[in-house]
Amino acid sequence: MSASVEEIPVLVFTRAPVPGRTKTQLIPAVGAEDACRIHKAMVRHAMMVACAADCGSVIIHGAPDASHVFLRKLAVDYGCALTSQQGIDRGDRLQEALGRALECFGGAIVIGTDCPEMTVQDIRQAADSLRSGRDAVLGPAHDGGYVLIGMRRAEPQVFQGIEWGTDQVLAQTRSRFEALGWSWDELESRQDLDTPEDWEILRESYPWLSPAALALNE
């Protein structure tokens, strides 16, 4: 990355892979072990995309903490920092992570690991929006949430009172931006992989999510 380009770190939010506790909505369709394998494959995809975007440092934020061997190996494999998510709920954790990053940088991006459709260009476009002076950027999800959020200022109001895990997350976040008088950009909407219905939509499109590929990458 050129030193003349403002660095925008990418914070990768993910959970440790534990069969029976990971991607639980997929378990009825594929079983606990394959649900965990799918999660691992999507985490690796998110890391590959974040690193290839070359917008700035990539930092893994693990839950419930950073101790799991998979997360530690991921950090080594990709040459990235690893830390634990801090906070009671998702809003607290996002605010804490972004607040910490924005103490050092003029903008920061958070991505999750549930979106096999996310691309390098998505992250680069988000970083460019922040560099251009936009206060924030959102990557909408088809289910009414978002797969990416970027901000130039740490503002707790953005994450307060959000109905996490519902189809209102995106709309409520837009409302917070409007109340703050912020300008923001939105990326192309993407499909998350959470439910058996999502699995039916996505599995044929991504060969790295096939049973053979999942078993090979174990």
C-alpha cells in the first residue's frame, strides 16, 4: 500500500468455531460439524478479502475471546493482529473496536464473516468513501442488516437502541446517521449466509463451500 494513501484499518469480527455453538441456524440443514466447517471457510474468505483489499491493517476481533487455536493460527497465517471483542452486546463491541481504531486512524471499517459474496472491491470502495470525507459507509445485507460498516468518528449513538439480529438493523442505523447529520455511502447489497434458506441460495455459487472443499480445508 502506498504511503501516500490514508490507511483505513479493517476490523474482522468473528466467533471461535465450536461445533454446536457456531452457525447454529444452519445445523438443522447440514449438522453441527459441517456448520462449523462452513463458518471456518467463510472466516478464511473474509480474511483473504480484507488482506487483499490492502487498505490498511487487518485486525481480527474474536469472540468470546482471542484464545481459540483457530483464531490464533488465522492471525499467524495472515500476519494480522488478534484481539478479543469487548462489550456486553453487539453495539458495545462495535463501538469499542471502532473507538479504539479511530484513536489512531482517520477512518476504520468493520466486516463480519457471514458474507461469501463480499469482494475486495467492496472493501476498497468503502475505504475510498471514508477517504473522500464521508462520515460513514454501509454494506447492506439482503436480510435488513449490514455486512460492513465504516466510520470516521466514534459516535456511541450509532449503536444504541439497535434491535440486533432483526431486519430493522440497517434502517435503524440509517436513522442514527440522519439524526447526527452525517453523510454516508452505501455499497451494493449482499447476501449473508445464516439460515438453511441462505444455504440453498448460495452453496451452488461458491465451490469453496462444497462438502469436498470443506473437508479438504479442515
